[in-house]
Amino acid sequence: MKIIKDNVTLSQLYLKELPEILKGVHIVDGGFYIIRNNLRSLKNSPEKVDFVFDCSNNKSLTSFIGGPKEVGRVDARNSGFRTLEGFPKVIKRKALYGLNLGNIDVSGNRLTSLVGLPETVDGTLSIFGNSNLKSLEGCSKVIKVNFEAVWLPIKNMIGGPVEIEKDCYLNNTAIDSIEGFPEYIGGNLYLGDTPLWDKLYPYYPTKQNLETSRQLRQQLLSACYIDGGIYKSRDHYEEPEGV
């Protein structure tokens, strides 16, 4: 296998196709950056990228077919992806320069399914802003850092993670049920601007809806151990009134 050491950067070159010379290459101790091109496929990508594989802001990519087989981190934001077919294996290596490896970011795409994600993510998993994603089926089950799922039309967490070791962001979603919630969240749960938040913490508290919300919170906390708190957002840590 051919080897290239250090980063390879082909960003903002208006490329429609990657050069064939990169096919089968192993990028050692470096990343592969092809940000803001006009790529329609990942054909001719290196086979292995030790550090970051960043194909964000390409707009016309639809799948990972033809892309690397093994990477240290995936940044694939805002690139038009409709499917995760061909998604690479993500291996968290010891990185130079303090790089945070293990993360997967597929936010701001056109995904309708999460099938193709690995069972375990060694960093943060970001899937927010996929407006066609109505289910978490196919999602990774263990997430070693944060789970970022804001701005999604999901109504529950069925098919989603079982264990999130740090924070879980579900604010600004359509979630209205505790169905499918993970068994463990090691940090905070953010639920602001969701129907579920309104059920847990009614804006106009009455004796009846306060009792209903109390029971729902008990059900949530018995199904999901949350080591932190339940808040609207990172900027809103106040305890809701009437709890």
C-alpha cells in the first residue's frame, strides 16, 4: 500500500472528482481534507486515513461509497448525504497535536436512516439538522462522549443509543415521548423547546398537570439513569419552576 505522511489538503479547489493517484493510499499521522469542493462521489479516496477525514460542505455527495475504509474521525457536515452506505470504520488512535479523534459528525445532511453507523462511537456523535430523519433506528448504541441530535423531527428515541457517557442534546426536536430513552446518560440531558419538555415542566402549572409531569419524570428517571440534570439547553441551567 502506498503511504503519504502528514496531512493531505485539497480543499476549495472546485474538484468534481478526486485524483486517481490517491486511490489505495494510506495517510499516516495525518488527515485528509477535501472541504468545499464540487464532489459528487468519494471515488479515488485514500484507503486509510489515520486522523481526520473531512469531506464537509460538498453539497452533492450522496453516500460514502468509494470513500476511505478506515479513518480516525469523520467530519461530513452539510454535504447532501442521503445514506451512510459505505461508511468507514472509525478507529480512535493516539493523535498528535491534541486532535480529538473518534468523533463522527454527519449533521446537516439529508439522511433518512442511520444504518451504517458503528455500534460504538469513541467520541461525540453529531446527527443534528437532518430534517428527513424521523427515526433513530441504526444509531450507535454506545457513545463515549456527547450525543448531539438537535433539530430533528424524531418523536421518540426508539433505536437510539443505550449508553451516552457525557451529555445528550435533544432540544429543538419533535420528541414527545420517553420511549426508547437510553439506560444511562453520564452528563446532562437537554430537552428545551420540545413537546416532552412541556410535559415534564408545564409552562402553566396546575395541580393536575404538575402531578402528571411528576409521574412522567419518575418514569423517565427509573428508565434512564441521568448522572447530571435535565435542562433546556447549555445556556439554561436554572431548575424549572413548579417542580
